[in-house]
Amino acid sequence: MGFLGTGKDDADQAAEQAGQQVGEPGSALERAREGGSDGGMFSGAVAGLVEGLLDAGIDGKGPFDSAQKVADVKRAEKPDAEEAIHAVVRAHLRLAAAGGFVTGLGGFITLPVALPANVLEFYVVATRMVASIASLRGYDIKQPEIRSAVLLTLVGADADDLLKKAGVVPMSRLSNLAAQRLPGPVLMVVNKAVGFRLVATAGKKTLTRFGKGVPVIGGVIGAGLDGYLLNRIADHARHEFPPRLNGHA
């Protein structure tokens, strides 16, 4: 991520800068519509993040299995959908904790290299987990609206604000986006706005776990925080994708 510095002062300044750029849902949406005002570099990085989340997090890439495959494997192991969802969440919590520990282990010595990888890794893991939950609850994760709903789940309470500012009427569940059949350009703007919001969150919050820059302790903090945040996203996903009784959306 381009806003990372090489030390605590630099990191704090960069985080503040990122927060000022895309700190509110409205400004994130405006930057998504405008394509960024920095010659396209920052906007391009955000677009790459969103593409990575969709490609790797939902469709799978390389050794990283797709969300559908994860859901199918857990469904075969545990025919009860809710038990399968519990198994999906547990597996992804382990992945998130392991990633947070490894990338936090070196403290600020490895921060410029480790944090971008950890941020991307965390959100790819979170995206796959949410998409797997959606599939196990009966939703078609190939449908563009459901894919956008998966991304919106990552930003929590900001999702409604992003949708309102995009001209989409928020409903009781993000999964209800499937019924709106939104135009592709609208979904693209919403997806990119989610990307800007995630980068802002990384700049303002994720850096704080490295605040003391202490090796090993930073790893423990990273593991605990990643697990905690992912568990919150899992709870949010369960709410946003209630069970469907009649198959896929």
C-alpha cells in the first residue's frame, strides 16, 4: 500500500493522510466515481485490491481454493449448513491468526513489507469466508450483486452509507441486493468505494497494532486482533446472509 512509511512517525503521518483522503463513506464513494485525484496511482491500487478480493477471495487463485470449493467441502463433511458454517469460520480464524502473527513478528523492522501483505491476506481470507457463508446459506456467489454484497459485508456499518450515496436504497440485509438487479457501472463504483474504505481502515486502525513496534509482542497483538476482527465479520455475514429455503438467490 502506497501510504506506508518506514517508521512510527512516518506510519502515523501516512495513516492520518490515508484517513483524510478516504476516511468517510461519502468521500470513498466520491473518489471511486472520480477515479482518484493522484494521477490514478492510488485509485489503481484500490482497484487492484478489489480485483484481488474478487479473484482470489471468491473465485480462488493458485493454491487458494475458491469460496465455492470451501463451502462444498464443508457441506460434504457436515450436512447441516450451520455446522458447516461454524467449520468455515473456525478454519478462517486460524488462517487470520496465523497471518497476523507471522507478519507482526518482526515489529517495525519488517513493517513496510509485511503490513501490505497482511492487509491483503486478511481481506482475502475474510472475503472467502463471507462468500463461503453466503453459499452455504443458499446464495449464488457468481451473481454480481451477491459478490458486491460480500464486499460490502467487510465494511460493516458503513455499507448502508455507501449504498445511499450510490443511489441504492439500503434494505434490511445486504443479500437483498440480488433482487435489485443493479447496473454493472453502479456495482463497479460500489465495489471500488468499498476498496477505498478498506484502505482507509488499514491506514487508521490496522497500523495501531504495531504502535510499540516490539518484535514478538507485535506478533501476538497481530494474531489476536486479526482473529477478533474476522470473528466480527463472520457474525456480520451471518446476519447479512440469512438462510434461504428455496435454493440460490
